[in-house]
Amino acid sequence: MIFRRIAPYFSILAVLCFDVFASVGIEGTNFKIIHTTPLYDESFESFNIKKWGTSGLTLVQDDINYVSPGNGNAHLKVTYIPTSRGTKRVTAEVLLEQPVYRAQLSYKVKFGEDFEFVRGGKLHGLGGGELTSGCKAQSKKGWSVRVVWLEGGVPALYVYDQNRTKRCGTAYPIHTGFAFQRNVWHHVLLDVKLNSNPLVNDATVVLSVDGNELSRLGNLQLTGAKDVLIDTFMFSTFHGGSNSTWSPSKRVFAEFDNFVVKGIFELN
């Protein structure tokens, strides 16, 4: 009975807070009040590729008969150029407006109609500090979480944390039967919440695609230092890989749109 009496007041509080914060919601059955704030937003309507300091990127205009999944008529097209260890690395690191303990990254991706997934490759993610990746040595001052695709387009989480046992990152495949399709726009949502203390294993990572949760990791120790939070959007996409078995037989393409990073704050 008490629960029924107090529940409406949480709803009223959420409405009142909405006027003050960027957005407010109620999460879970324990009624956590959630405030979100924008940290990065790119829809490619007026985009300068040079500011990312990378190559292999081109802006493309949508066909006039095509309804863009973005805010307008522009999106990003990436060329995957075969190399001896996959494809050319197309990467960029974008600092967020402020460092946070929890953030959500969302974006749209469409693999070309003749895209070759081969053995797998990398997609974008979030990181902090030294942005440990690329098989670099473990560091308390760095970590990263990215999405990857495996053979057949099956998505997975790819984590560089404080407890990894491999030289490179750890891939966590999903087992739902889902796989990325060619020539279809997919919506990817990555939710990263850091461990509450550098010495505690309570970080969580959740991957959802097209509104469906595919993977949830817990008991992670992502950051190893209290001043290393979520501070960077990692644009990172390529095949591979350490040898030519990861390489497609030709140049292939994927398109991206509407990159958004939001900081998540629990007000109660």
C-alpha cells in the first residue's frame, strides 16, 4: 500500500526535474532518478573530416528517394582497404565535454550490400585516460570498451580492463542468434558504467542493437585510477587482426550516422 502511495510522487518529481536538467527518467524497479546530459553529438550535417585527423572517410549525400536515418541528408561512409592484417585502421579519438562515471554511446551503422565480415573487425566505443587498446600493456591509467563484429556479422563486446589475461583485449560474444545484416541500418547502443572504486570489480557494460539487449557484463574492473573516467569517444573501425586471414578480398564499405554520447547520472 505504501508503494502505491509514493509511486505517483516519483513521477511528479521526474516531471519537475525535466525543466531543470537535460532529461530525466526513472530506471528499474527501484525508481532511480536518472539525469542525462549531452557530451558529444555528430549527425554529419556540417562536418569537417580534417578535425578527426584521419583518412579513409568521405561524406556522402543520400539519394533524393532515400529517407535518411539521420537528422538530414548526410552521413559518413568508411572505406575498408585490405592490408596484410585485415584492413587499414580508420580511427579517431574525440574528447567528451566532461569526464563521467557512466555514459551511453549510440549510433547508426549500415554495412554495404557486398560487405565481407571475414573473421571479424572493430566498431566504435568509449574509453578513458590512456585509452588502452591495440594490444598495449595493461595500465591503471587506461581502459576501453568497443563493439566488434565476429565471423558472420555476430556482434560482441571487446574490453581492455584491469584484469585481462590476454595480451590483447577480451571479446565477449553474444549467444542470441542475432547478426548484423548487410544493407540494413542498425541502431547500436553501448552503456558503460565504471567501477565505483579503482580496486573494486563492479563496473558494468551493456550492448543493445535495434532496441534489444544482446549482452550485459558485470563485475568488471575497468578503470584502475580514481581520476581516469569516461572521457573519450573512440571512432574505431577496421578488419582484424594480425594476418591476412582477417582481410576482405576487396575494398568494402560501411556507413555511419548520428553519433551521440550522453552522461548518465543517478540523482538518488
